[in-house]
Amino acid sequence: QVQLQESGPGLVKPSETLSLTCTVSGGSISRGGYYWGWIRQSPGKGLEWIGSIYYDGSTFYNPSLQSRVTISADTPNNQFSLKLSSVSATDTALYFCARLRVGGAMPTDYWGQGTLVTVSS
Amino acid sequence: DIQMTQFPSSLSASVGDRVTITCRASQSITTYLNWYQQKPGKAPNLLIYDASNLHGGVPSRFSGSGSGTEFTLTIASLQPEDFATYYCQQTYRSPPTFGRGTKVEIK
């Protein structure tokens, strides 16, 4: 059974960088067949896909966030991370890490429980 | 981005009712459509992928249909644990986008 767990600060100051890590158990992020990604949810924007990383290191980002987002992998520790720079109040959201299955409609079949990040001074 | 419109945005139903939720895409997405269920304080859970395929472990009272721009999620006989918010998602064109959800409440 694959499990994902987000970790990181729950409060970030405006203009700073939001950093989150997702620890995966029950499955290896260095094996093909799955993307590993970040999705956020806020009352204003609903569910929003941020980006994903594949086992070969290739990344795919939402164009609306691309200039501020970096997703990277730490394969020895079976973790992947999100960095979102120059945050503002509109980046306040519940952030989920997730696994996306390659093929067809690429469903997101496993999700972390989510971590709330608030942007405020 | 492809816009996903769900309707209704909310509905009230009773246990045992048949419930249908519709999702419309702003352009054809063939069958690149997934459905998720989300309960308060929890992450979404995958129900249906590729428009009509039931994810493992999901009860057979859930079904999905459609292709192109119009899709439906049907719950054949609503159970108490089905009261939740349901989202559709397209992955035909990046970025993947979600509908704004349909909240199913107890009548």
C-alpha cells in the first residue's frame, strides 16, 4: 500500500519561498510507471495541479506557476519536494502530494493527507 | 486551459436515490476524464478513470460514462458514506484541470 506524507512549514511570509517535502512509502519513486506530483486546493481556485516529476527526473509544471515552481526528487530517501518562490496570500492553500499513474487519463490514485500552508506576515 | 464545468454545484438526496452528476469540458477531451470523491478534511479519492473505468476497491454502485465534452458520474443507490463532494478532472491537455465540484448533501 503506497502512502504519501507531506511535511514543511505551515506559515510562510510573503515574498519568501514555500518548501514542502513528500515522503513516499510502499513504492519507489525511482521506478517507472508513475509521476509524482503536487496539487493544491483553496476556496478561491479549487483544486489546482502544480506540477509533477517522473522517475527520470523530467518535470512538468502548470504554466501559470512555472516561473516560480521547482519540483525535485531525492531518490535515496524516496522523497520529492516542492519549492514555490515569491509567495503571496493567493498561495495560501492545502497542499497535497500525490502519485499519478502513467497511461490513459493519468489518474491520481494515491494522495497524501494534505498540509495547510498559510502565507502571512 | 481546458475549463471543466460541473452541474449541479450541489444537490440534496436521500439514501437509496439514484444520483447523476454532469461534467462538461470546454473542448473535446475524448475519454481523458477522471472522477474523485472528497470528504471534509480528507484528500480526494479516485473513483473512476478514463471516463468509465472503476478504480480498484470502489463500490459498483458508482459508474461513469461519456466522451468528447460531456460526462456523467452516476451513483445507482446512494449510501450514507457517499455524502461528499465529487470532482471531475481532465488530463487530455496540460495542465490537468478540475471542475469546481458537486456537493452531495443529505435530504
